[in-house]
Amino acid sequence: MIAFSDGSEKEFLRNLRNSTGHFETALVTERFNSKLDASNVLISKDDSKPLLDLKITKYGLREVQRGFFAPYVYAEATLTDPKGKRIWRASAYSIGINDRRKEEFHHQPELYRKDFVEVAEDLSRQLIEGPIRAVRR
């Protein structure tokens, strides 16, 4: 589901995504798989092994303080055995730490993509390693 915080201003987000491309789901999936590979967790791709499923449930822009917005994403990862029994499940939420006025995104749409990369990285790390983010200044 693509959303603009409370579901309003969908036209703004649609125009922004038309400028940046529709990259969010692919980026989160790529970052998640990269973190998973680096973690040395063995997940086989054959039918006799557990199956890992990643679902990105919501993403877009959220108002983080009056008049300032940041990209965000919700996702869920599930590991099931070959018979469909859930072995493990984790969900995570991440929001960008660079809050910006809508006008900044309007004049520089690439800021949305730039900020979303950080969000995707944090979300993937939370799903694989746990929910604590190291904030770098």
C-alpha cells in the first residue's frame, strides 16, 4: 500500500514517484536480501527447506512534525516450513531521520529516493539483526 501519512495528498506522492520512479519495493527487497546474505543464515531455495517471505505492507511519506515529512516503510518477514507452518516472523517499521518540507521534495524529487535508501537499509537491518538503530551524526 502506498500512502501519504494519513492517506491525504496522494497526488503529491504520485507526482513525486513519477519523477523518481517506482523503486521502493525493489530497493527494500534488495537491501533485505543483501543483509540476509551477509548474516550467513542459510535459507535454501529448494522445496524441502524453509521458505522466507518478505512483504512490504506500506510505504510513502509521513508528516513527522508540522509541515515536515520523511519517507517511511512497514514490512513483515516470515519463515515457513515446507508444510506451511510458520517457524519465525518479524515485522519492522522505519522512518527517515531527515525531515523535510514538501517543497524540498517538490523541487528536488531525488531527495525522496536518497532518504528512502536509508529507510530501506534500517528496515532490513531491523528484520535481520533486531530493532535498534545507531544514529550517526
